[in-house]
Amino acid sequence: MKAGLAETVSVVLNPQLMGMAAVVLIALFSPRGHGSLDSGAALVLGLLLLTVAPVFETIGDVLVGRINISFEKREKRDEFYSDWMLFFSVAVIAFLVLDSPTMLALSLVFAETNALLWLINRYWTKLSLHSAAVTGFTSSVIMVLGWSWWWIYLLVIPVWWSRLTLGAHDLRQLVLGAAAAWVPAFVTYGFFFGSAF
């Protein structure tokens, strides 16, 4: 029963849904606005470039046998990270050209986090993508929308519990995954908005 609950938590709070949630909340509720874009345009473009297109690319890779979605071995993650880096880079360019600093900052956090995960995974150790996603989501929401969203950090607890319970990661991999998301969020939002908080 414990393993079943842990699996459910991992599926419900998966990296792709955490990314979608970040885009939705920031596009709809950012007090900083979106430059030349209205909230609806920021939402649609953000979802398309930061979540929908990369997910469909991953599904395509799974269907043709290029990757196995379980990513049990860290060496198997390269294709995933390279594909997602392409879409995140396109999002950065699009939001830069469209003069949308809030969505540009979010896209940079996605890209920087992905790059750190890719490099550390490739040359050092497997990291928790779930931990990075929930930390990137929670940190982005708090740093853009404000401390009134502090409670959202509580989502880290069930994600870490589920990954430990399933034996997918050890504590070090969870902490490093979280750091790979928190550091880019702190630096990027600090640069764009003068302070990450």
C-alpha cells in the first residue's frame, strides 16, 4: 500500500505537471505583468513551448524506442535533456523577442535547471528530476507571486517521500535535484526583479 501511494504521488506530482502548474500560475497571476503580452497569450505560448511541445517530443521518442520513460539509468537521460533544452531555448528567444520579462525569466529558469540537471547527470550522478521540478515550481511561484504562497513549498515533502519510498533516489540525489532548480530560480529572478523575494 505504501509503494502504491508513493507511485500515485510520483505520477500526480510529476515534472511535466509541475512545469505546467508553474506556467499557469505565473502567466495568470504575476503582479509584474508580461510586457507586450496579455496573460492569455503568455499562458498559451508558455504552455506550448515549456510543456506541451517537449512532452510530445518525449512521447515520440518513447514510441520510436529512442528512450525509455523510466530513466532508471542516468546514461539514458541525455536524449530527454537535449530535446527539452531545445524547446526551453526557443521559449527564451520567443519571450525575449516578445519583450515579456516575467515569462522570459521563467523560461530561463527552465533552461538553466535543465542544463544543470543534464551536466550533473551526465558527468557525476543521477539527480531527481521530480525534486528539481517541484522545487523549481515552488520557488518560481514564491519568487514571482510572493511569500503569501509560502505553503506551496510543502509539496516538496510528498515528492521527496515518494521518491525515497520507491527507491528511485537517495537523499543526496533529491537535495542536488532541488539545488539544481533553486539556484537558477534565485539567481534569475534576483537578476530580473532586483530580489528573488
